[in-house]
Amino acid sequence: MAIEGTKALKTVRNEAQAQELINEGWMLLGLFDRKDGNDQYVEYHLGKPKSEDGGLWGKKEKTKLSDAL
């Protein structure tokens, strides 16, 4: 998704939260391994498209986050 086609950006650290956003029409833009002191976690970066048709990528389909990993 191009940044011009993005209405909002969001970062979450929980797979269930990321999946809920994907189910609501958000798109997974990336996931990143983070380390903060002794804590290590994954950040899920999601974007909300301006249009419901998925913008430049055509009609989007709802998928399971685990399928993308």
C-alpha cells in the first residue's frame, strides 16, 4: 500500500490485536523484532487504506495473520 493511499497507521505488539485490525480492513505493512533491555517482542505495523477496495493493490481479501507469517 502506498503511503498516499493510507488513512491511518497503527502499531501493536499482540498477534490477536493485529488479527482483529486485519479483520476490520487494516493491512499488515510489516512486522519487526524489537528488543528493549531483556524484553524481546514483535511489533506489527498496520495501515488503514483510504478506500475499501485496497487502493493500488485492488480488492483486498481478509486473511489470517498466521498465513502471512
